[in-house]
Amino acid sequence: MAKTPILAIDIGSSKICAVIAEIKQDGELCVLGVGIRESQGVKKGMINNIDHASLATRAAIAEATTMAGIEVKKAIISIPNNYTINADSKGAVNLPHGEVRLTDIQRAMQTAIHYNPVPQDHQLIHALPYKFIVDDMQVAIEDPINMSARRLDCRVFMVMAKKSHLENLKKVIKNCEIEISDIVVSSYASSIATLSDDERKGGVACIDMGGGLCDIMIHNGQSMCYSDYLNVGSNNVTLDLAQVFNLPLSISEEIKTKYGNLIFTQEDKDKGLNAPIKGNSEKQPIPLQNIYSIIKARVDETLELLGDILEKSALGNILTSGIVLTGGMVKLKNFEQYVNQNGKFYNPSGNNQLSVRVALPKTLDGITDKLQGAESATIIGLVLHAAGGFTNYEVGVNNEVKFKKSQRVIQEVDTTKEKADVQNLQIKEQIIPKEKKDSDDLTSNVRANGVGNYFRRFYKWLSELF
């Protein structure tokens, strides 16, 4: 049976993107349609005009729908980090059966959520378990399910959004006649799309340097353990050029895109361009060296502020895998080389420079021509999250504990009661790509051919062995 198609919507400061994808029979994701529109009614990630934002979002969805040839009425959507507050929490439960069961993990997660109650004017978006410990083991457990133990502890990172901000976003989606199936914070989605398994294991910071904001997250253990944001993005580079050289914004954006470079060479010394003055038909000569200087100044300041935020997190010592940068700003020429050559990020001791990698999102099959750049990290991350790329046992906006390995989720996590009630838990299928299994077909063939008991016993032994 075909999987339900995925509709992902990212309402950003520079663009609004909608993607329709499906999980194929072989478990691979395939993009069927993409719609992109210039952002309207959005500033610094915040909705400031619901009607304008709704029209742009509806147009992006319509474009993706036309391309895909199918209509999807439920969507996973992103919210920027500046919508949210966060808290680090912990939960602990005794294990009456002497081993960790799914209901025990659910109780531990619920205990962690009650340990840091969600403010009344906020809604829980994520509760992400990034560390499990059983009994008195000093080493964190990757997956505690079925482990023999008497006690289970978990460390959980909670992300919460203010209800009023969230309601404005929901109104935009509702105006498009779309139902929200899930909500994912932008930095978390971008990390899903860009981080490698090795980077996650080592501890890494992922920064999405978008149009209006820089969304920051730190991954430690099994998931995100810190998030923050900087109210600066690539749009500030555009504004700087427009103000310094008295340019129309459209011309300033074009100059940034075509000529934006962070490394000045002798070959560029005598080069320049003619650009129109705002409100005037005359053109002015602008040396490339001056353009580079303005862009470099803004980038230097942004990187310095990001370094301050990472230092404030007090987690710099766990960034063994360094820092991964993505988003539209990193498309400036020679960005990665410039950052690494000029030592923009250091560990807490200040002695060693942290490695920096500029990352593109993971490649998906299908119609992905418009999704190749670093600016598409969040939308690709949303698709991957919807397809099962979430943190094992995370609690989402629908108060579900998502469980990967059994392809199921536990529903109805009670975030209001002081004690966990696991008597009325309901379990339903979760849409997650599965690996194809051919053993059942082989077994049926053996039976159909009437092979003797001896071969059946041999086949059974062989199956158990492998």
C-alpha cells in the first residue's frame, strides 16, 4: 500500500517554500512538486500581515500541487527559533518489570515534561530526549528499550512556542485550507538535513544563516540539547549595500548575489560596476573592493555575535565535530574558506580553533532542481522529519511519543497531570520508511513446493542465524 504523501511548508523571511514528496516502495523519498514564492507579510520570521503571508503561501502550495499532480491537505510546517523558548529537563522512573519497556520511556518523558511545566501562554513543540542512563551506568545509552535495569533516567530538551505567535502562523496555514499535522523548529529541521552521523556522535553546532535570522542549535548525544537565534541574516547584507551606496533594494540584492565575495584578490583591485542611484536615472561607479568591504564587515560582525552565543551556551567543550553552517548567507563566495582561515570560532579555552563546514542539504530523488542550495536546508529537513528522521522517542506538538524501531507512536501524553497515566495509551502506525523484507515470500514458496520437514528445520535455523 502506498504511503501518504508529505506536504512540507517553510515560511521564511526571504521565501516561502512548499514541497510535496512521497515514500516509494523501496523506502526512498521522492520529491513530486516544489513551489517557491518571495516572502510577503513576514519579517524576521514573524508574521506581520496574515493576508499577505496567506496569499504567498497559497501560491507556493498551488505551484507544488500543480507540479506533483496530487493534492495534500495536511502539512508539516516550520517555526523559526525566535518564536520559541527552551528548557533543559530530566526525568527518572523505576522499572517494576526489571527491563525498559516502551511505557517506561513514555513515563520518563512525561516526568521530564512535568519537571519543567510549560507556561500557560506557551505550547510544547518538542521534548527531545538527548541522553538516557540506566541504573548507575556512567555511559549514556543510545536506545534503552529492552535493556535490563531497575531505573531509567533521561535528559530532555524542551522547545516551547508562545501561543499568540503560533496562532498567527496557524491562521496563515488555515487560510490555505491546509491542516497542520506537525510543527518543527527551523534549526532542528536544518540539522536533520545537513548533519552527518559522525558529526552527531561527536557533538556539533548547526547554524542556519537565513535571510532574516540565524537559527542556532547544538546536537549532543541523541538529539538537540540547545537552541538560540541571532536577529541578523543575509537580508542585512542587502540593506547595508543599499544604504552605503544609495541603491534600490532589488539592485542591492542582485549585487550581493552576483558579486558577493569574502576574499579580495589583486585581480579584483581594478574591477568595478555601474549601478543606478535610488530615485535617479544616473548610474554610479562602484569598485568591487568597496562592495567586498561592506559585505565582509557585516559577515565579520555576524560571526562574532554567533561566537558569543556559542560561548554563552557553555557547551563549547562538547563541539568535537565543530560547527556546520548552512542557509542563504553561506552562498557568498569563499564563505567556508574565509571562516576557517580567519579563525572565527574557538573552543572555551581559546587555544584551538573549531572546524567549520558549509553544508548543503541531503539530496532527495525526484524534482529537486530548486532544492539544491543551502537555503533549502529547513524544507528538506521537514520532509525528512515527516518521513521518520525525527529523534527516537521525541514528543511532538501533538503530544505523541514517536518511536522509530517498531514503526509506531504512543499517543496522548498527558502534560497536565502530575502523575503519568499509562492505562489508556493508544498505539497506531507511524509513517516511517521500512526496509523491504523478502523472508516471508521465501517461506511461502517453501510451503507451496511441499518441501520436507528436514529442509524446513534447516531453513528455520538458517533464518535465526542471520
